[in-house]
Amino acid sequence: MNLHEYQGKQILSSYGVGIQRGMVATTPEEAVQVAKQLTEETGTGWHVIKAQVHAGGRGKGGGVKLAKNLDELKSHAENILGMQLVTPQTTAEGKTVHQVLIAEDVYYPGESETSEIYMSVLLNRATGRNMIMYSTEGGMDIEEVAEKTPHLIFTEEIDPATGLLPFQCRKVAFNLGLEGKAFKEMTKFVACLYKAYDGADASLFEINPVLKTSDDKIIAVDAKVSIDDNALYRHKDYAEMRDVREEDASEVEAGEYGLSYVKLDGNVGCMVNGAGLAMATMDIIKHAGGNPANFLDVGGTADAARVEQAFRIILKDDNVKALLVNIFGGIVRCDRVAQGVVDAYKNIGEINVPLIVRLQGTNATEAKKLIDESGLEVHSVILLQEAADKVAEVLA
């Protein structure tokens, strides 16, 4: 589950991480009131207006502005709220901005220069260990830094038996070229950031940039946070932070019916039981010349009603030109799925795309009989390769 910047900062602050302070507003008038309150609490004279959407690169799309007075702030808020924000991480359609974060200006003058740092905490899947990735090249696309100047990216892996150790925090600060107060502040920042990542059961904490201010404070100016969905039962307060407006409507609907669904950009709809079989099905569709339009796992306890709902969700995608049902009957019986296919056909009405069905395993014979006697226009196959060949045939 992805969080907005302001929500991620709330979690960071609760673990003692220094943050750029701010408050959320949903109207230009509220933005002005929030800015006045922020000035009273922090003394900030200028304010930063940030669109709150689940996407990076907001500044490139015009979703981040600096205001030097309240008139400018209200004008920027009016322009950003309700806009379709297009960034390198959104579709061409962009995302609608429903709220903005009004934040304090932290780039104030002082004795020393400010510097921007990139830092993230995530799982290194190659080693099975959490790691801290960091660079002096903050504020830039980390992918570009990795491609052009890979020597400027450092990583620090954490042994799960010991957790993050103090010497590792000092190593991070040293590699970033910090000294004095900034060095001490960074060691504290790293320790608290890792505690937040671990304590929140997160899959990602990305701070870009981490700012060394002109008075040598270390604060998170941004926060991209993803919480592991499987751990949300332990964090009811985090679960309440979910903003379904930022998610694909079909994926949200599928979740309500217990379906694992991810929308893709292809032309062949997939309905499969089991993640492994789903991945194999997607691979063979690609090999046959098609492109998967979705990942959809109906699960091991699928009944006719759930299968019908899966049909409805897949067919909402206008890009789908064929639909492949590939079920291996283990926990779920094939005849139950077949009944769902028949019911879906009858209840939805005319299905205008070719339907290919492969049912193998428990009660596969009964399932095939159900479909054959239904009178429906269904391409029934036995082998996975037959399914791939049929996909190629109907798309030709």
C-alpha cells in the first residue's frame, strides 16, 4: 500500500526522524489558513505547495511550487488542486490532485551551504537482507545517477540477526562527506529511519532529498513510503491511510471480492488460479504473440460468483481482445469454475471476445461436460500449448 508524502512523514516523525513540517489542505482557502498556522508554529516566511499523488517527479509536472507570500500561495493552490498532474511516473492521462501539502521553507540562508542527499531503505532480494541505499546526488533521478555515475551510489546491508549497528550509521555519514554536527545528525537520522522502516513493516522508504540545512540539521524533505499489504493487520492506523482514489478502480473492486488483480497494457485477459500458474500463463501468451492484459488469480477457494465477478472486471478493459481461463483443479474444483464460466456468460450477456478455457485436475471431466453442454461459444483446450496456439489463432 502506497502512502502520500504527508502520511509517510507522519510515520517518520513518530520514530524521531527530522522532517520538513507541513499540513494538508483540500481547498485554496484552507491552504491559506494552514500557511498562517504553519508560520505561527515554525516562523517560516515562504511556503512550498506540493501536490499529493502517488507518483514521483511531481515538480516536473508543475505539482510543486514555492510561494513567497499568501497571495502567491493561494494562486498556486488554485492551479494545482483539481489539475491532472502528469509526471514521468504516471500515465499520459495523469492523476487528479485532490489535496496539497503546505510545507515550511527549509532552504533558508545560513553559515554553510545546503546539500541534498538520496536515501532509501528496501529489501535486497538477491541477498534476502534489508539495505540502505544512499548517494550525495540527491534531488535527481536515482536511475540516471546509477547509469551515469554508479560510483556515487553506496549501499549498506543489514544483518537480520543484529539489526542496524551504530558503526554502519557512522559509515553512511562518512561516505556522504559529512562532519561535525551534520555527521552526528546524520547518524541519528539513519538509525531512526531504519527503525521506522522496520517498525512500520514497510517494503520501501525513499527520501529524495534528505536535506542538510545551512545550520547542519538533517531532515526529510520528501517521503515515498510503501507498506507491506500482508502486515496491515498489525497496523490498523496505517490501513486507514489508504487512498483508493490513487488506485486503479478495477484493482480496488477486485480486492473487495478477494481477487488478486493487476491491470496491464496487453490484449489478452487472463483468469488463473495460483500465482505461479498465472505467471506461466502470461509467459506463454507472450510467447504466442499476444500480450497479457492483466494478472488475475481467483484463488484456491473460487466459487461461481467469484469467477463471474472476475469475468466482469476483465471485460471492463476495452483493450481485451481474447480471454484465457486456465485453471488447475486442486483445492478449487474444475466443475465449480466451469459453472462460474457458464453463469457469467448468461448473466453478463453477450461476450464479444473469444473465450479459451483450459480446465485440468479435480473434476476436469465434469467441467468439460458442463461447458460442452452449455451451448456457449467456448474454445475448450487440454494442453497449455494448445491454449497458446488458440490465443495466436484468435488474435490473427
